[in-house]
Amino acid sequence: MKVIKSVSIMTLLLGSAFVLEGYRENRQLDKDYFTIKSSKINNANDFIRVGHISDTQFPRLRVPMKKLLTSISNEKPDILFFTGDTIDRTEKLDESDLRFFLSKLTKIAPTYIVTGNHEETNPEYDKWLEIVKQSDAILLKNDFLETTVNQQKINIVGLSNKHVSISKEKMTKMNQSLETLILAHHPEKMETYMENFPNTKISVFSGHAHGGQVILPVVGGLYAPDQGFLPEHTDGHYEMDGNHLFVSRGLANSSFPARINNYPHLIFVDIKK
């Protein structure tokens, strides 16, 4: 009986510690910084700073809104990429903080947005589309635009949830000699993105993996959607044959409520000559 009692107490203590640590970590914020070199940037004195945001999953965001917005603004990004799961599939859009959040983001920098799996499975998806339409954020649905940032022409491509390319017609219209930045929610599809954009090097910005939810020392992330156990692409920068993948650990959780050794995450990428 004493052994059973001791095991029960230990299990309770460990479980409580797990819950409390998950509660604490959900309210923290981590920022990562990366620099990539590009021959497509014209002026050695100019660079483009991309701020990467993913998986806010309103109403599950626990990072204080003011803290989050101030942290983004302080980095002075030239453009912001919001790579899906902006809301949870359970979110009631009439009550959502997304409208306010987008209104503040777009005042910091031009904001580009794509869908993840949670927007498209939310019963109020049409309301979500209306909120984005009413904001100054630019929704890209399997499309691209050519724009100028800091006197540099670039392509910005947006791929909707689980899509891996734009149409052949749009591809022929895209100037593939320009720096090409892709918003795509799913990092596990990186090799397919590379195959579908064969005539240019790409930089892909993704979320979805939640950092593997629980990050173990040496091992890394434990589990990620669509990658399973011990996932390969969950956090930070990966380089593949001259292409780049940036994976945000996200800012909130889905149905699994805790993050362990895995703070909510912002990424900033400088693209220089």
C-alpha cells in the first residue's frame, strides 16, 4: 500500500508540475533572428526584414496582446507574414480578438496572410474571410504578387492550407529571377514546394508544427501534426539545396493545452545581398 501511495503522490506532483509549467510557458514569448544572403538583392546597404507570425489560434492565445504587439513593433519589420491558424476551429468570430489584432499588425507593416487547417474547418469561415477583407491585411489564396520593399522587387506567394503550388498560368506570369518568399502553413511539404518552384530558389515560411509541443533536450520536438512522433521540421531555419524553410513554433496551442520547453515564438529574417 505504501508503494502505491508513494507512486500516486509522485504521479500527482509530476502531473501538477507539468500543468503549471505549461501554464507558465504559454504566457512567455521567444524571438529568433536569422539572416540569409541573396544575390537578388541589388544594393549591399539595403535589406528586407520579414516578421513571421503563426498559429495565434484565437481564443487560445495566452501571450498578452500588448506584449506581443510591442515585441513585433520593436523589431521594425518591413513586411509581416501571418502563416495560418490565425483562429481555432472552435472560435466564435463575432467575439474574436482577430479583428483587433489585424488592425494593429497592419499599422506596424504590410501584412500578408494565408489559411491554415483551422480557418477552413471553422464553421464560420465566411466570417473569417470578411474580417480579413475588412482589414488592411492581404490574403493570398494560391496566388502571388510582385511588390517593392526597400527599393527591392520581390515575389510574395501565398499557398492556402495543404496547397503546394500556384497554377501554371500564374507561374508563367511570375518573374522567377526575383527573390521569392512563400507563405505556406505546412512545413512537412517543403520538398514538394521546391519541386513545384523549380526555376527559382525559394524561402518558405510555415507554422503548424507547434514546435513539436514538448521539446526534449538533444531529441527535439516530440510530436507534430502531419509529421507524427519525432518530427523533422518544427522550429527555426532549415536550408535545403539553397532553399530556405523557416518554421515558427507558433504563439498558441490547439487542443493540447501545454507547451514544455517550447515558448511561444516569433521569427525575424533579414534578407541581405
